[in-house]
Amino acid sequence: MEKITVGAGCFWCVEAVFQELNGVQSVVSGYTAGHTENPTYKEVCSGSTGHNEVAQITFDSTVISLQEVLEVFFSTHDPTTLNRQGYDVGTQYRSGIYYNSDAQKAIAEQVKKDFAPTLYDAPIVTEIEKLGPFYVAEAYHQNYYTLNPNYGYCKAVINPKVNKFRKLYREKLKK
């Protein structure tokens, strides 16, 4: 199993997409790339901790490659907007890839350079950094979309992302 941590706006959206991707074993919502130990959701949302809302994805690299995981990542959010995704605005919603090894860093940089620009006309602002401390988000953030499909945010924001993902990657969905 391999792990990669990504930020692409609200972690509920990221989790909802990657939970359906074949080869993904687990997705954990959390926080990284900040300067406060054990931050709370409220603190992260204030923008004062420097953390990014992220999803830590554990996947079977014999089923799906890191390159494919990152192609899905770039295809399911807007990596051209600095510190925002749609109506979610703030540094905690920045686009980021947080790698665990030099090999992961090289793949992330390659996908950002070669694949992402084929999808967008504007410059890609995704940060690529070594993963520092990762803090698991509060329990109510885990598996959020699955447990709260009728919540307004899920209907208005997550449903369109998940539907786009399902259409683009039909052949990569879990059976």
C-alpha cells in the first residue's frame, strides 16, 4: 500500500471522489502544512494555523498508480485558483500535493507539469511539498458525504464533483 496526501478544497469533496476510485483502500480527512500542533476544525477554518484541509489516500499501487491518482486529483478540482475552490475561500482550501518520498515528488511534479496544463488554460498553482505532521480531522468529518448526502453543501457542491468524476473515470470506479 502507498499513501499520498492531497488538498483540493474542502476535504469532504476530495474524500467523496477518492472513496469511489478502484484501488483506493482508505481516505482520511485531516490537516497538514501548518504551524499549530493538533489543530481543530474551527482553528483551521480561521486561517490562523496555516493548515490545509487534506485527504490522506491509501491505495494499492498494483491496482492504480500514483500518476493515475494524481490525474484524478487534477481533474476533479480547479488547481488554478489560489487559496480557493468555488465558494470556499482561504488558505485552508489551497491546492496541494504532500509527498512521502523523492519518487512521489518526481511523479507529482511531472503530472503537474505535463498533465494538469492539458486541462486548464490558467497557470497551475498547486503546491508540492514534503508531508509534515498530518492531523486526522474530527470524527464527524470522516466519511462525511456518505453519511450526509442530503446536507445542502453535499447536494450543491459535492454531487456535481462526484458526478463529473464518475463520468470521466467510469472505468476506474470500484465495482
